[in-house]
Amino acid sequence: MSNKPKEPVIECRSLWKVFGPKADEAMLAIRNEGLGKLEVRDRFNCVVGVQDASFSVAQGEIFCIMGLSGSGKSTLIRHVNRLIEPTAGEIVIGGEDINKLSAHALRQLRAEKIGMVFQNMALMPHRTVRDNVVFSLEVRGIDERTRNEVASRAIDAVDLNGWDAKYPDELSGGMQQRVGLARAIAADPAILLMDEPFSALDPLIRRQLQDQFMALSAGMQKTTLFITHDLDEAIRIGDRIAIMKDGVLVQVGTPEEIVTAPADDYVADFVAGISKLDLISAGRIMEPVQAYEHRNGPIDLSDWPTARPDESLNQLVDISIDTNHPIIVTDQGKAIGIVTKHALLRGIQGRLAAGEETHG
């Protein structure tokens, strides 16, 4: 089996967005003079919405962009289907620079490759659930029989069976979000753009929809850009997270990397209250077997409990409760590390192996 990294489906390359009548002039001054955000505002009466953003998203990955209101995250995601034109930089989808697409090709991209789910679903009130779900297929001229088959699968996927003949005003907020998700699924896009889709919902409904979305994403291997202001949500659903502030991507990493090794004080403040029990893995807090034996002498591992490198602190705590021995970390049957009770406690505190402290 090849370990070759997956080719990126979405690439954002040095993207800038400057709003204002002198945006191009301001952009030139940024490049030539290194002007900051406030200088651009005062000198050109322009607002820098996105600053030199670069990232890539692989096939099937859920990439969360998280930031407070006004951080630029919604501006950034709207560049991916060219609802907003960049001042500078590139958005590349499937190896193609979408800034160079014709109007026809851009419409085709939006209709066939990109699905959008927003906080406000903008469901058409005069159309039933089923008719809302298949609207994009209808626009594309897909025959009625096929539309109905697709609608049935999409409605079933989001647990709305029996509601297909209802109208939007007969549904709860959570059910309307499900219709929006079904509509995106029905179009069968390669990419999903989701801009705070669950943020207006009650916590219980929100968690249920997060679970449903993660299951659908895993099953359908959709490449997803997910915007949220909620770090708990980003950590829960994201394969990787980008933290955004004032138009800048401050840090990009896995949830574990973001929480255990914040790039600066801003990120550290964000993650300070996040539980690390489900984020830090055995592989991050273990020490090599040789180092343990160097300190303690040769050991008999035959009756020691084992864990995989990706098992969480929560799982390690459960294992540790029933034994006085350290835990052996194994990979394909080979012992690759030891987690002592001391290392486990340090991990719960948010510290890495070998005494290296995080900022969290």
C-alpha cells in the first residue's frame, strides 16, 4: 500500500483580499512598502480582509477555519467558489486556477463540484422538502425519476424520512439544517463549503447534527471546508484546524497540535480551557523502550498492558486504572514506547514527552 500523500483538492496560495475603491493601489503598497492593516486603512481607506493566506485540503479531509467575528474566515471561504474575487493570489481546485475560469466554466464548477451549506439555509418556502433537495438537479435538467431516486437517498441520509412533503415553515431549525445538508448531498459535489451551519442551533441538536455530518463525510469522502467560531466544534469535527485572526492564518495543524503546541499567546488563550483527554495520544507522551530500560534496567513486558500510539489519554487512563505497571505502546505487534503513570499525569496537564511543556 502506498504512503504517498494525497493530492490536494483545494489549494489556497498567498491569497489577499483588500476591500475599498483603491484596493489595487493599496495592494501594490503592501507589496512594495510592507504596509500593515492600519496603515492601509489610514492611507487608502481600504480594509484588509484576508492577508497572504495559504493552505491546502486533501481528498476527504474536513478542514476547519476557526476565528472570532470579523477574523476573515467567511471572506476566505467565499473565495473558494469565487463569490468574492481575490485582490491577489490563487485558489486552485483540482489543479485548476479558478480565477481563470470563464463565466460558463465557473457556473459549471459551482453547480457540479461545490456544495454550500450556510447558517441561513435559504430554503424556498413554496417548495416541499423533496423539491428543495433536488432543486440543483432540476436546474441541471436531470430527469424526474432520477431526481426522485436521489432525493430519497439524500433525505434518508439525514433522517428526514416522512417529512419530504412538508414545507420549510413546518420544520424546526435543526430539520431545516438537515434539508440544507441533504440538498448539498443530492448535488453530489466533490467539495462542501460549510459556513457556521450549526451555530444557531440548540446545543443538543447541534451535537446531533455534528455527529450526522461526520458520519456522512466519512462515508461519502467529501472534501470539506468548515467555518466556525467555536473551537470545541472545530476540534470535534476537524481533521485539521486553521486559527484565523485579523485576516491572518495564525496556525494550521491537527487538533492535537493546536491544543498541545499553540503557536502564540492568541492561540494559547483560545485553547486554555479545552480538555486534552481526547486529544493527546499515547504516541505524544511515551518514551522509547530503550530509554526506559536505561533508567530502570531490563524489564519483562509480558504482563504489562498495551495500547496503540493513537489511543487517547482517556483510553490510557481506563487502561491504567486496572494495573500498577506502565503501559506498553505497540505498533504492528512491536513495542515502541512506554507510558508511565508520571507521563500520563503530565499528559493530562498538557505536557509532552521528555518534560517538554506546551503553552496550553
